[in-house]
Amino acid sequence: MTGWVVGNIVFKNFAKHLTLSYGVLFAMGGGILVLHFWWLPKHGINGLTAEPYDRYLKLIGKVKGK
């Protein structure tokens, strides 16, 4: 993300879709926050440490369809 930010600062005069880019970045960041601070704790998993790890692996297997 640091490279993305520096690139936007350096090349901002050439970017016509800068607002859209920020929107996509914020949407992805929001998705990460929802995943770590709502969805994982809802399933009994710590969103920062992925503990208990066996429950985390079982849940990820369900999400992947295994």
C-alpha cells in the first residue's frame, strides 16, 4: 500500500480516476475490517491471532468448500 500511496502522490496529475481508486482501496480495507473484527469473532476465532487455530483451519476449509 505504501507504493500505491507514493505513486498517487508522484503521479496525481496524470491520474483521472483517482477518486475511484481511493473508493476501491477503502472498500477493500472495509472488507478486511469486517472480516477480522466481526465475521471471525462471530465464529469464535480471534481476528488478530486466529486462535484457536484448529477452529480457524476448520472454518477456512468450509469457506473454500472443502
